[in-house]
Amino acid sequence: MATSIRLAPEIEQRLDFLSAQTGRTKAFYLRQIIEDGLEDMEDYYLAAEVLERVRKGQEKVFSLDEVERDHGLAD
């Protein structure tokens, strides 16, 4: 899928420099950045949604003692 984005000139210059110095394409680095960054963003935003539900009392939470007891891990 083709997608276009606008980059700030200084970011594009850095990307051009990296590409020129390493012989890899700008597309290679953009894919890497997106793949790595997407996982981080998913982790953050999905966790933030759960935290908000916890704060609103909409998400059930368990203490460590409860989890250990329920799974036969308590001393």
C-alpha cells in the first residue's frame, strides 16, 4: 500500500544522510521506524485505555495475593 507523509525538512535531511551513508533506501528506514514505533504505540495506547477503565471501575483488578491463591501459588 502506498502512503505519503510530509516530513519536516530537518527530518528529511537526516533520513537522506542516513540513507546516503549506509546505502539503504529511505523506504527501508521508514518501514523500520514504523514497524518498531507501531508496536510501542500499540502498547502505550492500549494500556492507557485499560488504565482509564480501571480508574472508572469498569475493569476488574486482582491483587498479587489473589492471583497466587487462585492459581495455587500461595505459600
